[in-house]
Amino acid sequence: MQILPTVLVAAVAITQTFSFGSRPKRSDPVVVTSVTDGDTITVARFGRIRLLGIDAPEMGHGFDTAAPFAEEARDRLREMVVHRWVRLEQEGATFDVYHRRLAYVFREDGVFINAALVRDGLARVTAREPLARLDELKRAEAEAKSFRRGMWGGAPRIPRPGYTRDPAQP
């Protein structure tokens, strides 16, 4: 009969460790100060935030050119969050290998930014472990694919050839 209390204690410990069925806690509102690329922002108080569960095309660094839809993803993210109040929701690992905090991002009006980028076809789902919002992200990706949005069907912006910048473009 001593096995039953041991199993019960182990079950409680596992439940507390993994928090089955509970939603991650949201932060107090923080303002977004800048957007680095299609899946990384900087917020007051916390610094750099990597959007959890998604991956946007990479921006070119140095002599590398940006991947198709990288600029569109960055511009869309900038349009949605820069100088706005957002709440961060963390789950699982706190930081990635580049020391960016991992989080879902929600605007104060309730827009789930991670899913919005995926729904627009400007990012894809890349969860390496089970996440509470994985199904929502997968539904957003399926919608983007079915409507052929962004990287799932459209053509990216193609820069003008040449070495000089077009003065008409910002």
C-alpha cells in the first residue's frame, strides 16, 4: 500500500513541473521600441524578444541578401507593433541561443502577433516542442497556405538592379 502514496506524490510533482492545462502568464503592458526583423522585436524593460513558435525569412547581414519576404515580414511586424503597447506571454524555455527572450506577443487590442504574421504568409510555424498555442499557429499557417498568402503563393518585392538606391524609395 505504500506504492500508492509514492505514485500520488510523483504525479503531483510532475503536474507542478509541467503545468498541464494552464495558460502561460502574461506580462504587464510594455512598449515596443523597435523591430529587428520579421520575428524579433525590442521592448522596454525586457530588451530583445524572439516571437515564440514562428520563423520569418532571414534579413541579409553584411554582404548577404535578404531572403524572399524577409523585408515584407519586417515591415508588417513594424506596422503592427512599433511604438505600441503589447503583452508578452512566455512558455517553456525563457531564452534562445542568441539570448533573446522567447514569447508570444499580444497587442492591447487582443491581436496575437505571432499568428497574424503566420496568417499573412510572412512567417512559418517552427515549434520544436509542444506549445499551448501550437494548434492556433498551425491553423493560421493552413489558412495562409489555402489562400496562397505571402511565401505560400505570392511573389516577393524585387529590388531594382544596380548599385545605387532609388531616391524615390525611403
